[in-house]
Amino acid sequence: MKLLIKGGRVIDPASGKDKKGNVYIEDGKIKSHPADTKKIEGEPGVEVIDAKGEIVAPGLVDIHVHLREPGFEYKETIKTGCESAAAGGFTSIVCMPNTNPVNDNASVTEYIMLKARTEGIVNVFPIGAITKGEKGETLAQIGEMYEAGCVGISDDGMPVMNSKVMRHAMEYVKAFGIPVLTHAEDKNLSGHGVMNEGDNSTLLGLGGIPSASEDVMVSRDITLAELTGTHLHICHVSTAGAVRLIRAAKKRGVRITAEAAPHHFTLTDRAVAEYDTNAKMNPPLRREADRAALVEGLKDGTIDAIATDHAPHSEDEKKVEFDLAPFGIVGLETSLPLSLKLVEDGILTLQEMIEKMTSIPSGILNLGRGTLEAGAPGDVVIFDAEAPVKIDRTKFRSKSKNTPFDGWDLKGRVLYTIVGGKVVYSG
Amino acid sequence: MAFERKHILGLEELTAGEITLVLDTAESMREVSDRDVKKVPALRGVTVCNLFFEPSTRTRSSFEIAEKRLSADVLNFTTIHSSVVKGETLLDTARNLEAMGASMIVIRHPMSGAPWLLAKELNSSIINAGDGWHEHPSQGLLDLFTVRRLKGRIEGLKIAIVGDILHSRVARSDIWGFTKLGAEVRVVGPPTLVPKYIEEINAKPHYNLEDAIEGADVVIMLRIQRERQDSEFFPSLREYSRFYGLTRDKLKVAAKDVTVMHPGPINRGVELSSDIADGAEAVILEQVSNGIAVRMAMFYLVASARRTS
Amino acid sequence: MADKVVMDSDSVNRTISRIVNQILERNNGAAGVVIVGIRTRGVHIATRIANEIEKLEGIRPEMGTLDITLYRDDLRQKTEWPKVEKTEVPFDLDDKKVILVDDVIYTGRTTRAAIEAIMDFGRPSSIQVVTLIDRGHRELPIQPDYTGLKLNTLSSETVRVHLKEADGKDEVVVVKQ
């Protein structure tokens, strides 16, 4: 199978490339960036995409996705999650272990890998649990999950409250060279909180999750990363305090990386007005000062990557009392336009934005993706960064439609998503 | 001015003019309540449902009397809400009641924002009878009404609200109502029960009772939930009462003609000593009578908005 | 649009005096008579009637005011809901002769609502209706006991009663739309 992408603006941050050119994919891999395409076009069986005026970049990589299968197939399946990813320009996604059963042993990992191979149209990399059943007590089968394909471990959503257990997990993974991902939250401090603690939670009468509950845990996990020397990745950073702690730790040379989600760098807790459950997620939307700190952190590199925390929930689950609604929103199909807004606002260059959605996240988990260099997997996204889009939740490929961005006017249309040289989405 | 709101969900959303209209209308309703025949035909043919997810006989009875005095048909639906036992969803329950012909739903619910959900999804008018820690607009309005009748005005008064501010929907409605009509509001309680951000919604926080009630024209005592003492908010009811219970001695620093209010039911000897609860400053039973008039006014005005919209 | 003055200040006063005399004649004096005015202009006429009775008989009858908003039968149709004003009937109505006063009687619905309201206050021995103007077009079987002036009007016309207390002068005008 041969695919020639002609005449686009090829941006490949990993190799520093940003110029008009061509990308040629053969047998699922990037073969070359030919200056002259005449010869290739003459060959039999070459499919040609005219990308004139469009951006050609490595397929996007999302290292924080909930695919819900096994166990919650009414919210999302590996199949629909992959379709949603492809529609958003993603060619590789990393799925979190809080399924039912929890991905805490190799058989669940193998099930996910098998399903992804047979039904998924993009690359799926699972994260294994840190502890059995994400209960925070005893270590999960980390080594066997690693062998089955897990690229990291995390008890996402259920932070390991016991510091000794967390220390042991961070020590243990050194045998396999994979990082520990932390959902940094002190559950005791959060209590029954359902939104950011602030003036808005006070006037809405909703339980608050103080930013301190994130800061305290980020601080602990950085300390443990220093103690163990293990690579720690901090998920969905949402507070100014966490950005400060990460910046200082990086300066001292602690092995940490961090991600931020588009909703956290776009919205504040004002979005919870009128008890909109589509603005309920964990970590919660914070105050403007926190949002501004995230943007600053993205700009200066404190925040390495953009990840969505795509968390599908059914309509019925969200149409309830705010306290009863589950945390989370879908993100795969809104991530690119929301991130492009950072470019439009002059915070990131287009190259930097693409880097934070491709080569950097791929590097954090050693996925071997996120570049257009010869020999790399033939994963490519072609998009129009200027095309206006109106977010329409009813058009989402995801099984779930829980987004606070419905009706938003943004820019950035995905034209082609290509995985291993095969077009899996065209818009 | 005409009342144009189909729902009354909280005092935060009402303007000073709308609040005043409710209070003025309540004056007329109070007159109906003082007659021998306490009934007028204004809401004949209208079905009002009282949907209560908390056991609150007192508030429910007050709403029910208000409905009956306006000649509405009353449908009571009381159930204990449980987040553990999964039953029918709130929306399904409410839609059923609407199908039975209710065009106004009075809802009391332990979770903040529950009335908003109904307002968004149903055709009925929604009256919030207390949601979680959020608002209790009829209580706020009846407190305003009681104070205005006694003092002749709201503007310029000093109001102190004492107790568990964090978990109090009464406190929030009172803060909005009194500040919108130009009063100064202070809140006081143990620091664990006074939200850090309360100042941003125009109430001045205090942690010492005497400081807060000094020169106050009105002192509103909140009921302390006995179950709070078993959590980490304060050590014991005894200690709470020592520092935040209102006694005649402490009340000396308030204005000479101070009025003491309490939304009930009272924990005698905890937040309020008996000599004050039964004393001349206390208007607790007056609040109860006024509650009916204010609720009648709320129904009348919401019904009028339904017709004109 | 043309306005037609049907009563001037003098004729308003004379008419009220005549009605007062009729009331006293029919009730054998003022004993047991109470006056209730329907808001807002009925209240002013009621006050004048009470004043005149006091002058003639030496005793002042009890006076009440009625806001019939909560008794209206058109609340379920009306596009503009009226503000509820105060009703004040601070005396016992049982076995009293209630003189119910309004400025204009038209469909009879206001009078019906007022009668219903009065019944909620007690059991009077009789209710007698006073109106300054009867403009016809009754929709209910209700007739005034004392009428100032009977007018033949069109439904499209409006009868405006101006009174000194509210409007600065006494005058009744028929306004053609």
C-alpha cells in the first residue's frame, strides 16, 4: 500500500522541519519526503492526497483517554473511542485502567489489545493499574501487564493515598523502565467536593475541591520521584500551585513530566453556572488565576504535553442532580480546535502546539510515534488550521456527547487521519 | 411592575424590585391570613405539587396552607432521597407528577441545584423550597418580610447571621436578599463553618459572636445540625454553644431594639437560650405566620408570570 | 377620538347626595349600615357617602376597602395580572347592611367578585350595590340598587370617572376609541 501526500505544509517538530513538501508512505511506514513526486505518481497503486494549503503533521497522540471497555460499553467502546480519536486527528491513544474489571492484570490488558487490533482504527496503548482493583493497597501485576503491552501504570481517578504503596510502585517499575502516572489528589481534602472550591462553589452551595488537594499530592509525588529516581508523569494539572511545584522540581532536575487538558486551559469554574453537569470533571475547572498559570506553564515548557482526559458518560448519567453526576467530559473531538486557540492567542507557535500533541507525549510513554521522519510509522494528520468549525455534539463519533463546548465557534478542521498509511478518517 | 419569572429558584437571581414586589404582595396575603375565612379563589383549578425529598413537615405544611388559601389543588409527594439506593431519577419522578396535571412544583431536595434541573427540563413552574446548601428563597423572603414589618425598612440595617454558614441555604438566601435591599450582612460561626470565600458574596465574616452582633438590628440564628459535631467541624455541641450560642448577656452589645430570628426548629440551649427564644426580642412564631403570606405571594406572582409569558 | 363629558363636578356631587338620601330612606337611617368601596375609585365615592351620612345622621358608618384581584374570574385568561393591593375590612360584617360602592358597573363580574369577597368576611344581612355609572352590557344577573346615571354605551367606548381625590377634578367622560 502506497500513499503520497502532496504539497502540504509539513510540520514535524521532532526533526525541526516546517516547510512545504511531500510525504510518501509505503508499507505502513514513512518512506521519504520526496522533492519531486512525478516518479512516484507514475508508479502503479499509489494513492495521492493533495494537501495544498493544508498542514501535514504527525498523527496526534493523546496519552489520557478513557475507553470504558471492558465494563462500561454503554458509555464508549474501544471501537467508538478509536473512531472518535480518528475524527479528532489522533492516531495513537493511551487508555486508562479504570474499566470493569480494572486493568490490573495481563488478561485484561490482552483483551484490550486484542479488541484494539480487531476493532480499533487507531493505535491503542493501555495503562495498567498501580494497585489491585485501584484500591491503593497491594501492587497490581505490573510486570505481566508490561509484557502484555502496558506502557505505564496509574490508578487514574483513584489516587494512591498510602505513600508507602506509592513509593513501592515507583521503585518496582524501575525493573521495566515505564513511568508512573499520577492523578494527584488528596481524597480526604477533597471530601465530597464536586467542583472547585471558590466563590462560585460558595454561592452555588456545592461541595468544594480545594486546589490544595491537588497541590498537596503533586508535592508528595514529586518528593517520591526524587526519592526513587523514577520517571513520574503528572496527569491533568489544573492548579497554579501544581504548576509552580512542577516548575521548581524540573529546575532541580527531578524526572517529571506533566500534561494539561484543553478544558482546564480554556475554561474556569464560571462554566459551572446553572449546575451544568457537563462542566463537572475531576480535577475540576479552577479559577482564572489557575487557568492563566496553566497557559504560562504550557508556554515555558513546565507543562510538557496536551492530553484530553476524554471521559465519556451517557446522557442519562449526566441528566441528574449535580452531586450525582459522574466526573468527566469527552475531549477527543474538540482537542485540536481548542489547542489551536492557544496558537491564535499567541501563546504557542503552531510547531510548539503540534509538538505538545505528538512527539512529546509519545516520548513520555516511549510510544515510538509522533514524527514524520523516514522509518517512523505512517501516522499522519492533515488539517486546516484556519477553517471555522462549530462544535456540534450530535455529530460526535464518540458514543457519549458530554461536552461543555457544544455550539462553540472555533477554528481547525481535520481533513484526513492516516494510521499506518491508511486513511481512517476524512472530513 | 409585572413579575416575569416562571420559576423562583433563588434570591440571587431576583432584582431588588422583584423582591420588593413579592414583599408588597405578601402584605395583601397577610391580610387574607388574618381573616376568619382564610381563603381566596385566585388559584382555582391550578394543581400544585409539593415534591419533598427531605422530611420537613414544617416547610411543607406552610407551603400547603399557602396553596390551599389560594384555592389550588394540592398534591403531596414526600420521599426520602437516597444516593445509595438507586431508584427512579428525579426527572422521571417530576415528569410523572407533571403528567398528573401539576403545573407548579414545589421542590425540597438535599442536593444543591436540583430545582434547576427541573426548571431546565420541565414545563411546570418550579418553586425552590430549599436545595442542599444553596438557597431557601421562601425563608429568605419571609425573613425580609418579617424585618420590614417590624423595622419599617431594610436599607441601612445591620444583620448578623450566626451559625453553620457553610451548610446553610437559609444563610445564602438571607445574604442575597438583605444585601440587595441595602442592608449590611455579617456572618459568624466557627471558622470551619464560615466559607473562605463568603466575603466575595458580600457578607463580612466574623469568628467572634460579640464582634458580629455589636450594634446589630437583627440577629438570625441558624439551626446547628447535631450530626456536624461528629465530623471534624467542631469538637462538641457544648463547646459550640459556649462560643456561638446566643444568651441574654451576649445580646447586650446588639442594638437596643434588636430582633432575634430563627428559621426553626430550635435547639433550645444550644444556639439559643430559652429566655431569648421566649423573650420579647424573638419573633420566631411571627416568622412562621409570615411564611404563609410570603409563599402565597410567590405562588400568585409565579402564576401571573405563567399566564403572561 | 372624541370625548364626551356626561357629568360635571356639580352633577357628581348632586348625584352622590341623592344616593345617600336613597340609602337612608331605604334603610331607615344609618343604623347597621357599613360602607365598602371597591378599589380604587369606588373607595373615594364610598368615603364621600360616609362623610355625607355622618353630616346628615350624626354618626359615621364603618368604612372598608376591597381589592378584588384575588377573586377575579379572569385570572386564568388575563394577559396582564394586576398587582394585589390591600383589602381592609377591620370590622365585623355579620348582620350588617353592606353598601358596596364602585364607580362603574359594566359586565357585573367585578361586583360578583366583590360580593364573593364580602361573603368571606362574614354573613351580612344584606348587600346593596351603589354605582355612579351603569353603562349596561351586563354578562351576569347582577343589578345595582342605587344608580347615579344610566348610560347607553358601545363596547368600544370607555367610561372614565375622574374624582378630585385621584384626578384633581370631578368629571365623567365617555371616550370613543
